[in-house]
Amino acid sequence: MYIANNEAAITTHGILSFMPQGIRRYMYGIKLDGVCEIHMRLGKPLTLNYSRGCQYVNMKGQLTPVPVSALRVTREHIDEAMEIATASSVYSVRNEIKNGFLTIAGGHRIGITGTAVIKEDKVSFIKDISALNYRLAGEVIGAADKVMPLILKEGHIRNTLIISPPGAGKTTLLRDIARQLSYKSYSVSIVDERREIAALCEGRSAFDLGFSTDVLEGADKAEGMLMMLRSMSPDVIITDEIGRQEDVDALEKITNSGSAVIASIHGRNIEMIKQRPDLTRMLKFFNLAVTLSRRKGVGTVEEALTEW
């Protein structure tokens, strides 16, 4: 769900417009460059997470490494933040909330924790919200420079799996891969189930995705990939966070059709992926695996393998 359509909403500082006034007023003087997450936990210090550690915000509107002197998050802060993020209509975004997050303008995601409401053995909603984690989306032009020579070999796009733990830059990398391939005149289709890669607002992306990129947002990944294959004749389909058997079935159909696939999956390395029996079949549809970490900052390329 996207609430706003203005330039401020797609910048890092634009995230402040989605925060409660009682917190926002302490943050206007703080530089948010390099911030990965802003974490609000009920009764706990307001925390800014950087790739190399965390800082807290004190009552003077300054960063401090000392949590004792930091601004504390209240129930009123969290309730107001949810009002803003849902445009005062929690019911309209129930399906997103039950998955534990909301996506807002600019591709930023707000993670949600609290008490799960179970219906028919599945989470149907989250109530009594206890924490909100603002995960800041960013555009890094050139993020894919190191891997593009591996992905694009003699004019052919390799089926590529991006393996990454959370927060290591996989979505940012996918975004720049799409941009670079598009500017090389390849037809790129992005299936953006979680609305993070393209961050569409009224049909327009918050990021530079090139001139030959098509985006389908909100659709189930497996279904969406097959829809794009049938309707857009892509050279490559790009998607985020695969792993279900339905995704693997779709990968098989796409790769057999001649289109390439570039996708990401959560993990620390390919050995971890290989240990999961449900993913063994998936690996045979890829011929390049790139592993990311945060060891030298977000987006560190640890290894690139063509055999495993």
C-alpha cells in the first residue's frame, strides 16, 4: 500500500513523514545517510541501525551510543505510526499486516510484531502491536557493477540466484541489475510481490529501472512470473525472495521457455541452501550463484559460483 505521491516520500528523509510527531520532531536534525533501519520497540529506546552498528536518539535530537539517555517509544507513538502508515484504515491492509509488514511510498517496509491472531491454523492479523521496524529502501546506482560481467556473458543472461541474509542488500542489487540490463536493451520483467524492488506509486517507480522494464506488483511470485512470461515476452524475469515449491515449479517453466531468471533467496551461502531438501531441485535451474553479506558494508559480494 502506498500512501503518498510526492518527491519527499521517495527519499531517505521522507521516511520521517511516516513516523509519529512525538518522534519525528527529535529526528529532523539527524543525518539518515547510511541508516538501514529505524526500530521502534514499545518501552525501549528508539534505535537507528547502521551496517556497522546502532545508535540511539536522545531527548536533544542527537545521536548517542548510550541507550539509557535515549528517547523511549510509547504506546501512543506506535498507535500514531500505524494510523499514518495505513492512512487510518487498518482494515484495508489486513492482508499485508498478517504477513508482518507494510510497504510504504519509496519501497520502505515497516516490519510489525505483536500478538498473532490465529484463524484456521494461520495468522489472520497482528494485534497489540509491540514493535515497528522501518527498513529503508535505497537506490545505489552501480551496485551491480561487480556482478554484471558474470551475469551477462557473451550476450546471454545467466540464470542467477542471489543468496543473502536479511539486510545485506539483495533487493538493492536486484534493482540495479534490472536497471543495467534494461539500458542494454534487454526486455526486463520484475515480479514485485512485496512491492519493494520497484516501489510503484500510481504506476511509476521511485527508482531508475531503465527504459525497457515492466513491473507487476502485489501478485503471488509464482503466478506473477508466469503471467509476465505469457504477456510480456521478457528476456529476463527478476523477482525477490523465492523458496516455495510453487516458485520452483514456475522457475522450471520459465527456464524451459528460454527466458532467463534472476532471483534472490534468504541464506548465508550456497551450502546452507543445499542442506534444504526442498530447495535441491531449485538449484538446477540456476547457473550462477552470488552470495552477499554485510562484512565490509551492505552489498559485500562474498563469492560468485558457477558450479556447486
